[in-house]
Amino acid sequence: MPKNKILAIVSTSVLVIATVVLGVLLYSTSKGLKQTQAELETTQTTLQKTETAKADLEKKLAETESTLSETQVTLAETRSELNQTKEILQNASEAARKIAAERNTLQQDKSALESEKESLRAKLTEIESELQRIREQSQRSITAIQERFKDTVGAVLDDAGRLKLDVKGKILFETGSAILSTEGKALLDAISEEVLLNADYSAYAIRVEGHTDNTPIGGDALRNWNLSTERAIAAVKYLQEHANVTAERLAATGYAFYQPIDTAETPEAKAKNRRIEIILVPPKDFLSELLTSLQNVMQSIGTAESQ
């Protein structure tokens, strides 16, 4: 066979084989391309879904972060409120302890007040009993004085248990004089015997007070002071030196015309105001001021208990 023919046959065969191989390759490539395109579409779809999911996740993440931020703020507020609550509880606990301590103190004070009230009640009973004894004793003396001296000496018992003897000045002294008259000395002797030296009054202090009327002596009111004081001193000296009254019990005071018993501008009133008062003061502190004070204290205690 000729060489050219052989070459033609070989060329044709090679061409056919190449065409077949190329067809196979094209078919295979086309199939792979389709498959790749399908996979790409699938991948794009998946990618889109992934992007959507990512967007959703990012949105949820933002929402979560916002919620977390709000939660943190709420948590901080809650912690602050918790701290305040703890502080309130601590303060309440401290207040409760203080209240309990105060209640205990008040209970102790109440018991002390109750004890003091009982003590004061007993003291009041003692005072009232002593004052009653003094009143009864003084009333006997007043009756005896009124019977013995008639209108010469007046006698009263005040609320403090002091026995006051009112001696008219005219009986003891001449007008404007501080020298005791004979009749005045006799009267002081009788008063001493009947009252001042009486065993019932042996512990009583004796206060002698001089008083004048409001007519200035010699036109000088200061001389009224002198006269009232000098008369009180003259009576005290006589009681000490001649009536056997101990000096420790005696005191003399002059009031001029500043403590009148009758303020009328009449001769009768002026005569009443010209006087010597002999006041017997109990040795104990059973005075009306003390009695009133104790009663006020008891009333205060009762008020405190009621509160």
C-alpha cells in the first residue's frame, strides 16, 4: 500500500480517535460543568441562607447585647437596692436593739418610779400625820391663849404648821417707844409660860417680828424701820434674859409698815398693824412648801406612767 494512503488512513484514524476522545472529554466536561453549576447554585442558595441566618444571628446578638446591657443595668440597680436594703435592715436591727435597750431602761425607770412613788406616799403620810399632830397641839394652845389673854393676843396656825401669836403693840410699848412696858413684860412672861416654854414647843424656833402702821414717825419713814426692829429686839432680849427662852431659838426682824394685816386708812386698821408677832416654827421640814412639792412630784410620776 502506498505510503501516502497509509498516512491518510492513520491521520483519519487519529482524527477519529481524537474526535471521539474530544467528544468524550466534552461530554465529561459538560456533565461536570452542569454538576458544578448545580453545586454552585446549591452553594449560592446555602450562602444566601447562611447570610440570612447570619443577619438573623447578628440581629439576635444585638438584641441579646441590648438585653444584656439592660440586665446589667437592672443588676446594678438591684445590687444598689440590695445594699440599701441591707443598710436599712442593719439600721432597723440597730434601732430594734436601741428600742429594746430603751424599753428595758424604761421598765427599770418605771420600777424605780414606782418605788419612789411608794416612798413619797409614805413620806406624805408621815408629813400629813405630823402636821395633823401639830394642828391638834396648836389648837389646844390657841384655845388656852384665847381663854387666858382674851383680846390681848390672837393666835392662828398656818398651813406650814407655824403657830403665829399676834400681840397688840400698844400693850407691849408706849406710842413711839421701843421700851417694854410693865404690862408688856408680864404678858411676855405669860406667853413664855403658856407656849414658848411648853414641852410641846421646846424644839420650835421663835421668830419675833415688829410691825408699825404706815404713818411716818416724825415725818421720816425710815424711823418706822428702826422702831419695828428695835421693838422686836427688845422683846427677844426680854425673852432670853428674863423669860428663860434659850437664845438659839430666838430671832428678831423688823418690817416697818410693809406687811399690814389691814390696809384700810382707819384708826382701827392702823391699830391692828401696830403689833408684835411671835411665830413658832416647827423644827422639822414639814412645811406646806415641801408637802406641795412632794404632791407635785407624785403627780408628775403619775403623768409619766400614764404616757
